[in-house]
Amino acid sequence: MRSDNRGFTLTEMIVYVGLFSVILVITVSFILDVLGVYGKVQTKKAVVNEGESALNAMLKEIETSQSVYTPTSVFGSASGALALKTAHNIPSDETYGFTDIYLDNGKVWLKREGQSSLSLTSDRLLATALTFAHLDAGTNYESVKITINLESRFGKGNLKSTASFTSTATPRGDY
């Protein structure tokens, strides 16, 4: 008697399962690589966006100030500080006010006279260096060069991201 079985043999099943497993491993590996690249790009984007925002805030403070107050500024140090003489937030018994920009505990801070300190960088970033250079060529114009180095606090290994920002501004007062 002849049997008309139309199923798969054990050898065919092993070959199919093996091929399916190889294709599945390749697909999952590709998806994980794509997600890793996406995470790295998102981390870098966050560092760059927050770094540019912090740098722009510092530049605006310098440009709207009257001058650099050198006695309390720290130039040429990775943990620099900048004091600015301003016409804003002037105490009633003074002729001008002060604004300080400084690095403390891995964050960049802005302190206007009579106000609380304002963090220019979020908890997601670690400011590893904030350097100020006073550029004064013996003219009536002075400028400040800012360099800030940031790295992400989130992410491990390959997802860590760092960025460095540099710019220069000149105190101009309110004009």
C-alpha cells in the first residue's frame, strides 16, 4: 500500500529552522545597530543644542554689559569666572551692577546682582571646562573669548557625547 504523506521530513524542518534563525539574527543585529546610531545622534544633538544655548546666553550677557570687571574675573583657567559691569539690576546705593558667569559643580551659572543664580546648562550635561580670555590690545575696546567643553551625563560607552564651543564677544552696553 502506498501512503500519500505530504508533510516535511525532519531534515527539511532542520534546514528551514536554521535558515530562519540566521535571517532572524541578521535582522535583529541590523535593527540594534540602527537604534544605537540613532541614540548616538540624539545624544550629540542634545549636547550641541544645549551648548549653543548656553554659549548664546553668555554672549548676550557680555554684549549688553558695560565692561569686563577684571579684579574678580578668572582668565585662562579651565574653571574660569567672568565678572561684568552692567547697567542692569543696579542696587539703589550703587552706580552700576554686576553679572557673574562661572563654572561650579559641572554646571555653568549666571548670577545677576540681586537675583538667584541661573543654571545655563542642564543636569543632562557636564561642563568639564569654562575658559575666558580677556582680549585687550591696548585700545578702547575689549573683548572676551569663551571656550566651553561639555559632555553628556547620560548614555554609556559609545553613547557618550562631547562638544567644545568657542566664541568671542565685546561689551557694548545697551546699543
